[in-house]
Amino acid sequence: MKKTIILLPILILNFALKAQPEFKTEISKDAVMIGEPFKVEYKINKNFDDFILQKDENFEIISGPMTSFQQSISMTGGKIEKNISVTYTYFLKAKTPGEQNIPAAEVKIGGKRYSSDEAHIIVIDAEYHDPDEHKIKDIEGTSKL
């Protein structure tokens, strides 16, 4: 009987830890020049009600959000496990130099708000020039080489 009492709190704690959502922020580069595009992905492993990206005057959104959703169900030893992954992808460019915090995102799950983890990027005080900027464009807007 004592063994059951000891194991029950451990099982409850393990279940509670698994129930917490993982909300990650991933960036494609550690350092960029002012105006250089980079990718930011916000990944979460739970279904949620709202996705809110915090605005930040240091960054401009070039495109996004692009959303992907993955779901898998597996059965191991009679136990069914469901895995969910939702990713919001943005392309940003920085406006000011220095070490910058990537804008946080929030989701709402069961009435409770969760924020993405922090990510940092170094912005170098140099202008980024798009290598495709000087290509001649035809009437339809496609590049001519």
C-alpha cells in the first residue's frame, strides 16, 4: 500500500508536467543587418483559441503569418498518444541596431494566456541591400537575366 501512495504523487506530477504547453520562438539567424529579412517561427504543442503577436517598433513584418498544423496519433503498449504541433511563421526585418528581443507571441488555452519563450537577435548598424534589387523587370514583374 505504501508503494501505491508514493507512486501516485509522482504520476500526478508527471501528468501535470506533460499537460503544460511548450511555446517556442525560433529564429533563422543570430545576427542580421538593418533591413535584412529573417524568419521567426512560433511553435506550440497544444490546441489554442487565439494567437496574438506583440507589436514591436524595432521590427517590420515583411510577410506572415503563414500557419502549419501537424497532428499524429500513435499507440504503444495499449496507450494512445496524440501529438499536435502548430507553427506560425513570419519574415521580419529589423529597424534599429543593437541586441534586440524578438517580439513575443501569446496564445489562449482554456482561458489562460501563455507567452512564447524569448529569443534575441543582434542587429548590425549597416544597410542591407537586396541582391535582386537591381535586376531589370519585364512588364509582368518577373526578372530578366
